[in-house]
Amino acid sequence: MDFYNQPVPGTYTVDWKQWFDLPNEDGSYIKVIPVTSKQASFWVVAYAIIVTLIFAAVLRMVIDLVLAYFPLANSGNRVIMLVAFYNANNPTTAALMMLDYVRRSIFSTRKKTEDVPENEEEAKPDTPKPPRQTDWSTLYAALALMLIAATVVGGSMAAQFVVSAKQLTKRHATRASPDSIFYPNFTEVLSNKTTSAFNKIKPIRASAGFQALGRYETSRTRLADRVKLQTIEGMSGDNITREYNYNYYLTGYEMGLQYAPTLRYEVTGNCKTDYSMYSINRNGDREWYTSDPDFSEGFTPVQQERMIPYLNTNPKQASGANGQTIYQNPDDIARDGYLFTIVPYTAGRFTYRNTTNTRDPWYLTEVNPIFNSSRLDYRYQFGGFYHIKRGRPALRCSQRDDFSMNGVTVGNAYLLSQIPGLKISEFLRDQVLTTEFGTSPIVQLTRNLGYNSLASAVFYDPPSSVFDVSQANMTEDIFKLVALQFLYSREAVRNIPLLYSAIKTSGLNITNLAAVNGVVPYENADIILETSEVAALSVLVLIITPIICALVWILITVRRFGFQPAPRADNQGPLARLNLHTIGLQATQLYRCLDETVSGQRKWAGRLSMTPYIKEVDEANRKRNSKGDLEEGPEPEPFVLPKLVPVSRPDKRQSTVSNQDSKTQDTNVDEVRESEEDGPTSRRGSRINSDGKSLKGNQQYDIVLTNRPPAANTGSGSSHVKWGNIGNIDSNIYNP
């Protein structure tokens, strides 16, 4: 829950061409562009894609470093891991593949012993299997590659979240539009309270109080953390006394001051019960309260009537020589604080509850002397057995408002010009803040809200004219007053465009203090409004993110097409290894080397590139007719293709391949088979071989590579050769 309303369009600025400084709580600023929230969602998606492209380039750079510096140590496992890492589609796939190699290096390796013959068919049935042994070399290498890939994945995800969600959209806030800034000249309007201008402004100004009232009811939990109230109970003779100390603070950031986010507005106040202001029976059955002994200034008498209880407040004032009312001047306020009085209008309210023994001075009761249950007079038939006592004490209050910034503190809003470094507009400093905080807002709030300013007033039942005094609480009443003042003060600046702008359409000739020659200057709209309809996008992120993306991809492009280190015969050095592994371990080059080894023909071009190709396309392909048979034409060159073949037993797969290899040498086939522990044949179920036949049950299979065309490859008569050392592929690459 926040304290903000949703401004209507037109009160705030939404224009990507109008950059402005958005303040942070610590006083720093960030340059932002205001756009609608709908437009911001497209910007966020676009920049998430850009960040993804950046990390794709980062991954490319990481792969280059791995290819140049990853130690192979004459290990087939390390070589195949490097091939897997290099040819993975994305870092997530690479990380998962390396995780699988971690598992294999721990659970799928065994110690090599001299007792086990190379041909497993010659092994005795009772020969024990070699003990399991962790392949630490493979494990460390797999962990290193997995960590690298996982770091890239995590960094990419974090960057997308941080850049798009947090760094790009700084706040849902923007500046107020100059066209919506209107602040009336209250001195001019209030000088004649019979004019239509006064009647127009009064409800608008009162709505600020009701706005605070609505937020009070929905923000009680948060208010308890911000508004502090201390209660001190005592006795003065037979009278119960209460003293309240309250305090809270607001910052310029909370109040919406664009160029004074670190301005601190701190309020401390004290209220004490004062029985001396009360004069009983001064005017018949009415109670009279006065703020001075001569009764030259008094309050409306409290009548014993059936009406809702309320509060009356009055700031300290006196009458001048010409009868003009004189209030405190800035020097008096700086010295003594704001002085005002709160009088409770609770006496005489009927109730069925007896609170004589309680300690609440505003709601003590006594027997109602005029109550007579036998009388049918309308004035008394709904009366209670009790009513609230006369002589409820008033509260004399003093409140100090301190404004501080950059180590300088002033005692009221009239002295804000004495704070060095305060950059708010003169309009806000000299007109708005002095008017809104020229006296305690509690005085204005009690007058505008009437009964609603008293928390206990809700326990009055209009139909029966009975007040449930047992639910009333003086401390709750004071807390509500202070909390309303906090909420009102928090929105005082933002209410200029949100509330007073309605006066512009009233047709009344009212002076706008914000305007200069009829136009509101841009600097007078230095107010920040919160709204979910607008998003403030960081200019820095908008500019630097695509620049970084362009730079890294330029580096990748230059590396691939512009900078290629010359091959070296010894294949030594980081640059030579990078060039060798970049080309030689590419899946396309591995297939090219394998196909030429199997076919015995050097038919591929682009032998030193990432994209080898066959120039003689017509001789390498033939079409099939509608029946699936090859059409007449030259016999196509055989290419290496995978095929699934059955083996008799899992422990005879290697020997079977070796036997076939020793019997047939006319066709070169290379085998790539899954490991004994986790190959594709370890699962039950249906499989489809290269001939389209379903393979079921526990039959074990192996994947081999054949150079026969798919239609003619039945598996019979195909020969197999053992996989050569992949570390020797450099001789094939650099001898085109």
C-alpha cells in the first residue's frame, strides 16, 4: 500500500524527447526518459534481447579462451569434452553435458589392470571386473568447463533481470506538466469570503484533507511506523491530566520535490491538558472556552445538545490597534514554534455507558440529571442514563517545524531561503511551502473535516442520538490528528497539479501564483508525480547497452573474418591452438575429416574454414523417384551415416566390432558407440533401426558409422574400423 493516487493524463509529462533528472532518496540523480508503461514493456523486451546477444558474444569469447588454453593432456576424454563444449548450442546445454561427464568420471570409470585380456571373449568367466576408480583428471576438467558454462548462464539471466527489470525502468514516476500547475492566491481570495471564488476554492482545499482522511483509514500499519506518539498521564488536584509528545519527519523525496530529495522536514509537537481555559455557566447552559484570561478571544460555546462530538482549533492570535487579527510572525514561530489550542466538543453527549472510573479526561461521564424515562418529550425520550461531564479540558499545543539540509536547519518554512544548496523553484519555496506550512496543518484539517477529524466520532449513533463513550479514546483522537497532518503534509506539493489544477477550468478570475505573464515556466513544475501509467527509463542504460552489444559483436566479427593467426607446423602457442581448435574441433570439420577418411577421397573444399563444402554437387547427389528407388545416373559418392546394429552381448560389443574389422577391409567404417553403463541400449522398449524395423526387448545395440547409401545399407557386409586419435586431425586440416 502506498500513499499515492493515480493522476489523470495531462497532469504529468510523457514525452521521450523531454529528458529530466529523476531524484533518488540519497540525493543522487539519474537522467531518464518518460514513456507510457505500455511503451516501456516493449523497451524492456527489446533490451532483454540485446542483453542476450551480449552474452552470446561473451560466450563466444569464453569458448575462444577455452579452445586456446584448455589443457588436453593427451586425454581422449578431455578432447571429447572440449568438442562437446565447443559444439553445444548454448551454455545451458554445455553445462548439462559437462555435468554428465562429471557423473561419468565418478561412476563410469574402472581401474585398468594387466590381468584382463584385450579380447574379452578370451577372459575367464570367473575373472573379477576391475574395481571402480574415479577419473580425477576428467572430473576436474569437466567441473571447470561446467563452472564456466554455468557462470555464463547465470550471468546472462542475472543481467537480463537487472538491466531490463531494475536498471532500465528506474521508477514509475515523471515530472508534473507545466500546464497542470495552478496555485491560487489565497490572500486575495480569502479577503472576501462572500465571493464565488472563495466558495469554489474552499471545497477544493478541503478535499486535500479528505484525501488524507481516506489514506489514514487504509494505511494504519505504515503510519504507526512513521508517526510516534508518547502519552503521559497524571493528576492535578482532582483533575486528570494528559500530555502528548509527537514527532515525525518527511523528506523532499517523499514530498515530490525534484531538486530537494534530501531536504528533511521534521515535526515535533507537545499538547497538554489545560483546565484554566474553561468557564462554566458563562452563558447559561453553554460552556465557554477562552485562550486568554480577558476572554477577548473565545471559542463557540459548547452546548449540551444531541449532536456528534467534534474538535475546534484555533492558532494563537491577537487583535491589533485597527482590529486586524495578528498571527505569529516568523521570528516568533522560529523561537516558540506554532501555538494553537484544541477544544473538545464532547460535553453533554448522551450515553448508556458509565465511564466515571476511567482515566480519559475527554470522555468522563456522570448521571444525566435531565433524563426521565417516564417523559415522552422528543428532546429526552432518546436520552441516555449518563452524559459526558462538563468542563472537559482543552489542549494547549506547540509544534516546531524544522527544515534541514546540508547541515543547516531553519525553524520554519519562511526561512528556507537561508538553506544553501536548496535548488527548488522560488515558486515552491516562497509561495507554496510558506502557505501550506505557515501554521500547523492540524488547525486547517479540523476545520475542513469537521466531525471526521475526531476518531471517536464514529461511535455516535445519529438515530438514537446516543454516543458509545466506552469505545471513545482521547489518545486515538490525538494520533489521528497527527497522522492526518503527516499525510496532508506529504501530499501538499503534489496536490498543486492533482487538485488545484481544477480551478483553471472554473472560469473564475483567480491569480495563478505559478504563472509568469500568464505562462507557467518549466522550472516551476519541478514536482515528481508517481503513477503506474508512466515509466522512467534510464538514459544511460538505453545508450550504453546497444553500444556494448555492438562492440562485442564487432570484436567477434573481426576475430572471425579479419584476424586469423597463420598456421604453425608445431601447433604450439595460444593463438595457434586457438586457430587449430576453432576449425578442427568444429562439428562440420570433424564430419569432413571422418568422411574423407572413410571414403578415401579428398572431395571437400573450404578445408581451413568453419564451413567446408563440396563443389561437385551434380556428381554427389541423385534424386529418387516416387517409389523411393534411385533414378538413372552416376553412382553417388558414399557419405558417412549413422546406423544402429545389434550385438550378441553387451560385453562382446567391442570384440564383435574388432572381429568384423579384421575380416573385412574393403569399406572403411568408423564407430561411435555408447558406453556400457548408459548407452541407448540400456533401456527397455521399442526402437527403430536404419531399416525402419522395430527393435524390442533386451537386445543390445551399438551405433556405427557406414559409408554405404542409406537404402542399400542393411548392416551385413559393412566393415568397421577403430576410431583414430582425434588429436592428429591437424595434419588433415593444414594439408589441403
